[in-house]
Amino acid sequence: MSGAESASYPWHERVPQCGNAADLAAMRGILEQCGYTAEGICQRLGIPEIKEYRNLRQGRGNVQSVEQPLDALIHLLLDGEYVERGILESLLPPGAPRLMEALGLAAFDAAQPERCYGAVTLFPVRGMLLASDRGSTPDNQPYAFPADVVYPAATLNTLEFMATLPETPCEAFLDLGTGTGIAALDASRYARHAWATDIAARSVEFAEFNRRLNGIENVTVLEGDLYQPVEGLTFDRIVTHPPYVPARRTRFIYRDGGEDGEEILRRAIEGLPRMLRPGGRFYTVFTAADCEDETLEDRIRRWLGADAPQFDLVLAAHRLVPPRDALANLLGYGSVALDDWRYDRELWERRKVTFLFHGSVLIRRHAAPLPAFTARVLKGEGFGREHTEWLLDWETAVHDPAARETLLNSRPALSPHCELAVFHAVRDGRFAPQGFSLRSKRPFESECICQQWLVQIVSACDGRSTWREHLEKAKQAGWIDPATTPEEFVQLLDPMVANGFLRIVEKPLPES
């Protein structure tokens, strides 16, 4: 990550103060006593999830006045509004305003000392309390964010990233570009120890405060560029939610990913051969380019260098957007300056970008010598992280010569979500079948244009006959070449299962 100088901004001069363990424990107790939890806030605001939160300036229609202790905390720490000192002292537990000020969570206006404002935003998310920089000034004056602003933890894109991470035990967990520390702190529940690194000193201060505020002991927060602070260590799980916006220069560290938007992602992947243990896994969510002359997966393998044959890739596209549509969206929403819009257009034209891939990538390092594989799917209805893990396991079996017999003896069944489309053309004055398309929308968005013989094979899969029996039947019926080998027939099974057209009774696809 390339750093950027941080100027002195009136609302950017404060960071939370770690204080001592007793003060932090007391603060946690006060917040809990006042109902300042995700569940309490959602109930008070009448929203289903904390990610649906909207502040007063975004048009929230309820809880516009301070009547309860929870209201005061919402106004201060989420809405970013002023609350009068007298109201705070009458509603909150004794000493709470003083303690919040001492810990850098709140401050009193120098010009109007009876008015208190939240010095940070404090989101309750995933069972934790995570502080980040404010999104606005309490007096609603214009404010230019500095380069090292700390992004909130409860935004939709951050929660999307968190939803891709497994919650299974691991030994050594590393979160690159940690920001508020959310991924590493959440991993403290299932990792023996977690490390968090960030190039921005301000992010490190916030992440360390969040660690202490939540009473988490098995996380180490370090300042530095990607792997630099942990060189010499190795990890069995590495995650990153990198900045991926193309930028000629870094305006925001959390957002800008170099000239092509892929600089941070590239460097994170280039470091895997030396930092990821055998059998270890790397998880990320980002936006990157599919180009005419090089797909994203080909580029990832190039980044892995000479060690690429040691790694398997599973890519799950959440959406694929043509550059033209992306440019129209940017211009239509007015979310980018015209010069930046022109830069993106020229960049994507020069790189011959066909699609912008937004989604997740799972990379696994082999624990034993095996052929490397790459799998790619498009997210469909009900898709979740468990489907990425399932696809990794399925492709492992398909590419393991020792598992070939197991696959031949497996019993495939037609997916209840599979659809068959038949295209007709006029022959001899009548409609006749001309082509066939298998389609599925759950959990992968898939389509396969195929010939009639393949439709006949797939249609016969009822979950009772083995794939080997289907092979013999297809030969006898003349659907396939009699010289087709079992190994070749297994290669036919792979895309049918991996795209969700067939299910394997012995290896069920997770339902969600």
C-alpha cells in the first residue's frame, strides 16, 4: 500500500484512547447497560439488521429526539449529532460522559462546552464494538476527509467480505489492511492467534483500541506495509479486503488500489508462496478486470509465479459488469469526478477489459503434491461461503487420480433447480429440436449449451444409478463413443456438478 500524508483536519485530530483495562471494561458495561448492542439498536430503530442503519441526515424518520439512554448513545456515536451535557448526565449512568471523554469516544465543543459530540463512530457489529472515523461534522459543515480516514466496519461491502470468511478453527490468522481490525478481531473466536497489519498508523490506533475495548487478548495489531510487519512468520489463513479503485494517485488509503486498481491485490497474492503454509487458505473480495488477452484467473496464476502449480483457485463472481455499464453507473450516480471517469474509461479501453469481476477468491496451497485446478462460478440464488468451500472440495476430488473410482461409483441426481430449454428450427415445414440449454439459478447462475446426447444422460440421473452405470448405458444406447474411457466420463461429470445441474448423493450441495 502506498502511503499518503495526513493533514490536520478539525474533526480528524482525535483518536480513541486505550486507557486502562478497568476503564475499558467499565465502558463496555455502560454501553451494555444502556442497550447499545446491534439487537438493541435494531429494535429501537425498527430495522431488521444493523447494516440497514440510516442516520438522521440520511432521512431516518424515527428516534429523532433523545428520550432514553440508548437514544443519547445513538445520537452521539452513530448519528454524529450534538447532545446536551445535561441530557447525557441525566440519562446515562453516573460518570459515563466523563469516561467517554477520557477514552476519546466523545468530546465537548470548545465554543459551546455544554454540547457534546461523538469523536468517533462506534458500530456494534458481529458481537463487537468497533470504532472508526466520523462520517460528517456535528455542525454539518463541509469537511474534506484525509487520506488515512478509517472506514466504518458495518458498511455493506465490509459485511459482504466478512460473509465470505469461514469460521472454522485455524492456528495463525493474518488480516492484511485491517482498517478497524474487524476481520482479525472476529477471527479471535476461532483462531489460536490472529495478526492484523495496516500501513496507516491511524488504522492501527483504531484497531488496537477496538481490540482492547472488546477485551480480546489473542490478536496482535502491527503497523506496516502488507506482510512487512510479520516477515518471518507463516500463516494457515490469510485474508484481505484490499482497496481496488483505480487511481492515478492515492487519495484514500482504504480505497485506492494503484493505477490499475490491482496493485494491493497483486502484492498480497505475490506474497503467498512465502507466507501461506502448506494446506493454508487465502480469502479476499475485490473488483478486478477480465481482459481480452488475459482472464483474471490467468493473471492471479501469473502473480503466484513459479509456485503457481502449488495453488488451487476458486473464483465466485458476485457480479460481472461490462465496462460500458460501469462507466454509465459512475456517471449516472455522480459518484466520481469527470477526470476520474475519463481515467477509468481510458484504462479499461487500453487493457481491453471485457468485464469487471466483483466477487470472492479462495486460494489454497497444496498440502501434498496434486494437480492444480481453477474453478469459477457466478453467484446465484442462496449462494453462500459454504458453496465456495464445497466447490473446492468437489474439484479436489475430481482432480485427484486416487478418487476416480469413488466418483465413478457416486450416484448423481438431477438438481431440482435445473431447467432445460429446447430451441427449435423449421425442418421440412415443421419445428424440430435444434439445440439444448441446461440452466440453473441456485446456488450458481449457470448455463450450458449442449447436444441432445448429453441431455439424455443428465435426464437419466435419478440418484440411484452410479456414474459408471450411466457410462455403460450411454455406450449401449449409442449416445457416446464406445471408446469413451471412465476417466473421460468423469471429466464430463465435473462441469455438470460444479455448475449445479447435477447433485451427488454422497457429496450433497449445501442448502441455504
